[in-house]
Amino acid sequence: MGVAIPVVLAGGRGSRLWPKSRLARPKQFIELVGDTSPFQQCLQRLGGGRYSAPIVITNAEYRFLVAEQAQEVGVELGAIVLEPVARNTAAAVAVAAQMVIDRDEEAIIHVLPSDHLIPGAADYFASVDAAVAAARDDHLVTFGVAPDHPETGYGYIAIGEALGHGAHKVSAFIEKPDLERARAMLAAGGFAWNSGMFMLPARLFLNECARLAPAVFAAARAAVTKARRDLGFIRLDEAAFAAAPDISVDYAIFEHTGRAAVLPVSFGWSDLGAWDAVWKGRQHDAAGNAVSGPAMLRNTSNTLVVSDGAHVVVDGLDDVVVVATEDAVFVGKLSEAQNVGAIARALGADEATRALTETHRTDYRPWGGYRLILVGERFQVKKLFVKPGKRLSLQKHHHRSEHWVVVRGTAEVTVDGVVSVLTENQSIYLPLGCAHRLANPGKIELELIEVQTGPYLGEDDIVRLEDEYGRD
């Protein structure tokens, strides 16, 4: 067994889990199965001496989410790498391989999507050890999950002759099949689901990338060479990275290389790609129902209910998914949950509903966040929450004034250079154009109500004068 360097891919959008998963906080960062997010569960698996500190590749919008969620589960990251534009997995993996090979020419990287559910432990880690051994024998290893039903949402791998360490040659990669072909492959045997997890010798991968996808290789190498550090993050060079083709590592490398190997595995696995996968990953009652949040189910079976607050009642139905968030409700057939992605795209294409796919009423920021409570003509009301020891940027507004009322904790408020300390039930007025800052000097979370008034209340009416988080 050797030590591998985990590379966690955490930049996906997760549109098939709308309305919970949205652009500002996609599925890898929300609690879907259990008390932690899939990203946090992924990080928690990266222990036991098999790994060095993980590299997380994400985009700039998620950088603080990544850092915060890693800290919450006590995992120290090796690096947080920020992609300036989305370029699929080939460029991301090439960047990671280039970064590690600069430090260790014999490095093995374990590429892991951040949004997968793997509930087992022993079988999973045994597979990791076998994959490391196969990678050290100069194979590009992909993990092939043993199918237990005819799934049309996954790609498949045809398993070839044995290579050693439990790995086999890849006979073929098969696109997502229709139901008839999926049933035929399940009955025939010799096929595995393509999990999107890889164990790769960095040098071999880069050599194959240079040969098979030279534009990806060149863009990744230039993006790493010209990268810069920013507040503990690594920002890839935008012009260089943008030159990479938008292509997956499967298409760019694995379908063309002669070094591809598949390691068949039997541990529990799901890509949490749609609400039916979330239902399968949760505990069920005797009727096959899985419930999260306030709900009552009557004469109902094989149903998933997820509610952020509204009390959901389902009566006399089967094969249903109900997801109720603060501002949207989705109801559909659980067996047709794959349709949600198309629904989310249609909502995003309409200006009237686009915001429902982009942001939640609760918006998380590096200092805490806010929940939108009420919106009216020339006013809106928010509930702000600020973590202990955190503070907002020093800022001003051109079009709105604000009132802050403290409901919990202690607030340190700066207005045009004058500092005031407010406690529960105290308030302060922030006139139009003043330079102001809010901080939490206490040991508990600060909560306050913010009332904004003015002709324009958009978030882009923020002029940041000082900001410790590097935002414009």
C-alpha cells in the first residue's frame, strides 16, 4: 500500500437536485444523506494513512464554502485550487497532476468527485489499496461499480482480461444506455458502472495527456505555471486555463489510451445524481418512505419528502418526491427524477424564474450569511447571522439606507469611523452613503434584523472599501 494524493473535484452545479441544489450552493455542499454534506463526507474518508492532504479543485464562488466545510469536519487541506472558468474534468485532473508532479515525480493521485455517497468503509478502503497497487504498475485505474439494477443514468465499462491486483483491462466504455440495453448488460454480466473515480500515476497521466489531448496538457501546464496565491487559495491563470477544451477525462484520455484499467468494486456507491438516488441512500419506513423535515404521510408508499420548514402532507400516493424549500416546491414521480435537470434548465432560461435556480432565500457568505424575510416596494427585510470572530467588509451604498436591530449576541458596528457596541434589543441607523462595517466580537453567533429602504436594493449596490476575503 502506498500513499496517494486525493484530488477532490468540487465545482459541479447539481441541477438535477433542484430546488435544494442551486448555483450558489450546489448539491455537494448541502446535507442530503446524514448530518454532513457529501463534500464533507468525502473529506472524512481521506484518512487512515492512505492519503496525504487533499487538493480540492473548485471555482471562485465556492472557495469559502470549501474552506469552511473542511474546517467544520477538522480536515486540513493541501490546497484549494480555483478554476477561473468551467472546463470539465480533463483540464482539472491535468492541473492536479501537474501540481503534484512538481513536488513528487512518483506521485499517485486519487481523483474523487465531491458529491458521491459511499456508506461503507472496509470494502471501500480495500479497493483503494488495490487501486494504488495497480496504479504503481503503470495503469490508469478507474473504479467500476458492480451494477445491482438496470440503471440508465450511468455510463458503463466492459471488463476485460485480468491485469493483477484485482484490476482488469478496459474492453470498452459505453454511453448511458437505454433501459433495454441496461437490462441486457446486467443479465450478461461483465459490465460495471463508470463511477468517475480514478487512481492515476501523475507522470503516466500527463504523458498520455500530452499525447492524446495536447491542448488540455498545454493549457493545464500554463495555468499552473502562471497561477497565483490569493488569501490561501491558488488561482489558476484565466487566459491559459480558458484555452483548454471543455472535455471530460473519459473522452479525452481513457477512451483512447492503452493504459486504462478498471478495478471492479462492490462497495455501496451512488453519485446522488437525482432525487431517486437520495431516496435510496436514506432510511425508509415499512412503506418505503423517506422523510426529512416536518411532514405527515398517510396511505403513501415509496415516497421521498424533503422540507426546509413547511409542513408537508402527502395522502394516498405512491412513487412521489416532494421537495419544499423556502421559496419553491417540486412535486413529481420519484421514478422520473432524472427529469428535474431539464426542469431546472427551463426555469434558468426564463428571466422571471432564473433566480430560483441561482440563489436561496438563505445566502451563505464567508462571515455567516443572511435570510431574505420580506420584500416590498422600496424596502426589504433580512435576518443576518455572523459567526463569532467574523466581520463583514467595510462598505457603503449609493441607493439605500439600513436599520440594524440586534436579536442575539453582540454587534460591533463601525459608522464613518465611529465604533459602537450593541447588544440584544438595541438598534442603529445607517444613513445613505455612510462607510459602515458589522463585526461579531463575541463567542456566540450574532443575529440581527436588517431593514433596507431605498429606490434600489440589489446586492450590486455594495461598494467595498476594505474586505479581508478578497472580494471586489
